[in-house]
Amino acid sequence: MEEHLSLRALTAWFVALPDTDAAAGLAARAARHATARLRHASGRPWLLGRWTPNALVVGKHGDTRVAVIGEHTVSAEEAARAAAAAAARSLTVVEQWSTRWDGSFHLVASGGGRVLARGGVVELRRVFRTDPDHPGAGRVSVVGDRADVLAELIGAGLDERRLALELLASGVPHPLAGAPMWQGVHAVPGGHDVTLDPEGRPRVTRRWTPPDPDIPLAEGATRLREALTAAVAARARGRDLMSCDLGGLDSTAVCCTAARSGTELVAYTAAIHDELGDDVYWAERTVRALGGIEHHVVPAQDTAMTFDGIDTLADLLDTPSILTVDRNRRMRIVELAAARGSTLHLTGLGGDELLAGTPARLHALIRTHPRTALRNLRGYAAKYQWSRRRVARQLLDRRPYRAWLDRVARELTEPPAPVDEPLLDWSVPPRMPPWATAEAVAAARELLRGLPAVEPRGKNHRDHGEHRELAAMDGISQWTRHIGQMAAPLGVTVAAPYYDDRVIEAGLAVRPRERIDPWRYKPLIVEAMRGVVPDVSRTRDTKANATFEEEAGLRHHRSRLLALCEESRLARLGLIDVRVLRDWCSRSLSAESESYLLHPTVACEVWLRSREATPPRPSGREPDRHPLPAP
């Protein structure tokens, strides 16, 4: 892998350094590639990286500094007040201030020789740290927002076992999902802080737990509308123009909220090749009812199908992304928005997990509200054709999450769960693909079994639904983060308001028995958007899917899949049998039960190839260089 690929080529990254002379070597390495930098009160380097001036605000009080980086409306005065509160007590006090701030951002504080950093409650705003005992770390830990940047700073090698785990179809399970691909680099879980002490040693602590889900739907709808309005306003402030997706109900809610912000809005809808896709029909109804919105429909013939261009992609992502197979389809609208002059693009990603939720909530609801749970179970069983026997088996299964993980490790090479498997367990059990080698399977199994005491996501360690929703938010928010990394060279920020901390809390606080209903489509957002989304589209209960794009794309782009089999990097590492993979790529495959197995493998293969590239010059709207200010 190229030694300084990300440091040299990326347009956006930051690292936070501990307040100690022992970090001088790492600071010097980062400074060679940084265009912006800030100092601790001691005069030592604190924050280095590349960011646009309007993305970061810093407040100071005495020796304490508070920096907010991302999509927010925090002023320097507000940050200074937070710094004053932290100076009077401790750095953790800034958490109380940050809960009042709208948007999506990283928070980094320095004071008393310590550094605190945090991201979001899910995996959109991620924080990583280096292992101080890694040979290249200089006995200190460094924090940053990209794993590849930290890996390059400390000279970390690829963790081939971790890459083997990434081959799993249906996703890597919590808590290994999204873990860095390098030795000596670790992820700070969503909803946690990392603090560096005066010697540069890290300590990770939980700062967030989900709210108690006890708010009635009507009250919750009001709270969600207020949170979503504030989230969109945080992106609109100070902008003359922004763009947005206008597709399903979730993005329609974001678009209509943005239309009331006072900022000029350009909306985009992508037609799909499947004649049953109805996004364009509903989008045009919405635009006519709203009036005054510039709207563009991307014709189906101009929309890429799945697997398009996979043998030529060169995005610099810090982890493999399952989004790779749909990269060109997803990015088409962002590219058009950039050409139109937009520097911020709103998306509805995150709405499904928050607003539709998961039927797995019934696993706990059957104990507290049995009549409601049985009613809803009948609805889901009819909707998804679940068998009563399998539903009963999952409902009666009270084994802890650790036992489920052990079962996953044992059954890695078993056939995948059928498409009509009930969705009441901890998750869909992931499987290794048929082309994974015995060595890859053994490596994945070792990682799953080697976890120390592990708990499910959330605070109720028996609640399948809470875990499943948060784990899904973690996974899809990482895809959204990858879209942001793909869009950064275009000078476009991709904003996902449904992943803002305050929006997530507003949604999760609503009673699950009212938020999740097989008889009503996303009732929370339907109620929240009264008077915001036109009634002609607010009660839409359909959702387009891309099954046709997948199956047609496989046929149309088969040669690109086969090209990835040539000189496969995964095969060089001994992780796949390329002959078996080539045979699969040559067949007709069902999108629902077969071709999805290819997605993680394609993601890993493309990612490995991208890390070999000669670093391009940073493109897009690169920030000007800013010298280190005086402390």
C-alpha cells in the first residue's frame, strides 16, 4: 500500500494530538500534509489537517480550547462559553453544552494537559485512535476522523484477519462492524468519548445511551419535526444554494423542510429502470404542490446500474464499503449537484432505520404488551410470509447476544437464512461466501470468538429490537459516511439530518408500539410532517427498490466483475478462491438470494486496489493554508 496516499490526496481530515512533547514526531509527519492547524495553550500542536474555515469554530477560555468541526451553527462565543465551563470543572462538561447544538459535528477539547474527542451517537461522525504501544506510535495515542490517515501516521500494517471478516455477507456483526483495517488503529464506538491524558494514553468512556421509549406518537411527532427542522436549518444557514434528494418519503420530508428554510433549493430525483419504480411520480406531485423548487429528473438511461464501473473506481475510503457496487448510481446526483454549484447536498438516508424501525421490537413487546404484539406479529407474518413455527422459535429464544455471536461463528459456512426468515432475532446471521478460503473462514471465526465480554448495542441488553435498530443505524450511517468521502473531492458536503444526535433521540423516544406498525407506513414521519409535506404525497406508502437494477446490472457489467478476478488482491492474500468467484460471476444470480453475496467481496477487492494508487493532487474546493496561530 502507498505509504502516504491519504495524507497527500485527501481534501478533508483532521488529527488531534496529546499535549506532550512525545507527540512531536507524529505532529511533524502530519504537519507536512496539513493545510490548517491549531495549538494547545502550551504551544504544542493540537489539531492538524485539512478543513474549510467555515467547518471549524474554536472557543478559548484561559488554557482551555473547544473546537467544533462539521455541520453546525455553533459560534465562537458559544464555544468559548463551553470552554469556560470545562475550565471550571472538567473537559467532560462540554458534553452538556454539545447536547444543545444542532447539526452533525466532531467535538475536540483541550485543557489541563488532556484532550477529549467525540463524534456522533452512530457511525457517521466517527472517531479513531492509535494504539500507543504500536511501534510507530511514539508511546502516545493520536485521535482522528479517518482511520487511513492515522494508519499512515504510525506506519501501521494491514490487518488481514480483519479484512477476512469483511467478506461476510449480511454485514459484520457488532461490535466488529466498521473496525479499522490496520493493526494499531482502533475505532471509538458511537456514543463514546476518548480522552488522552497528559502522557498521551487513551481512555474510552460511554457518554450516551438511548432515551427511554415512552413518548406518545403525537408528542413524538412534534419533537421530531422540531429536531428535523433545526437540523436542516443548521445546514442552510449562510448558504445561498443547497441541493437535496427527492425520492422516497424520508427524503421528501427533508426536501420539504429545506424548502421552508429560505435558501434556494435544487431537488433531484433519479428514475430507475424498473417500470414499477414510482419515485418520479411522487416527486413531481410534491414539487407541483410546493411550487418554486427547481427540480431535475435524472432519466433511467442516465442512471448507472449496479456494478457499473467497479473495475475502475479509485475513491479513497478508509474502510471497504458495500456501497461500492452502487457507487456510480449513488454519485450521479451528487455530481449533478456539484455542477449546479451546490456545496451541500441533503439526503434522506437514515430514515428507514429510525422511522420504520424493526419488527424485532416485538421480541420485547410480547412481554409488556402481548395483545398489541400479537396483532402486529400477524401483520408482519402476512406481509413477509413468515412461518408460525419460525416466528415462535425466535420469540421464545432468550439467549444473550454473546450466545448469538457464538452461533454465528460456528455457522459461518452454513447456507444463508432464507429470504422469508422472520426478523425477530438479534440480526440476520452473516455468512462467509462460497469462495472464501478455509484460512479466511478461520480468521473470521477467531475474531468473533476472541471478543471479550460483549454486550449488544443499546442499554437494554435483552432487547433485540433496540440492538437491531442501532446496529442498522451504525451500518447505514457508515455507507452515508462513505458517500461523503466520495463527494469530498467534488467540494460537496453530503448531509444526513436523520443521523443527527438530536433527531435520533427524538425518534427513539417514541413508544415502539406506536412508531413501528405493519398496518401503517412510517406513522411517525407522516404525523411529524403535517403542514410541511403536501398531503398529496405525505401519506405515500410505497418504496421503490433496486432489485431490477441489480439483476440487470449483473448481466450488463459481468465483464467488469470478471476483470476484478484477474490478479485479485484478495486471492494474493489467500482470502478467496478466485476460481470459485469467477464461476459465480459467470452465472445468472438472484438479487435477493445470491448476487448480494458478491457485494462485500467486490468492496474489499476495489478497496485494496484503491490503496495501491499513486496519490492524486487534492481536487475540489481545497482550503487555503492556515499557519499555526499563537497559543
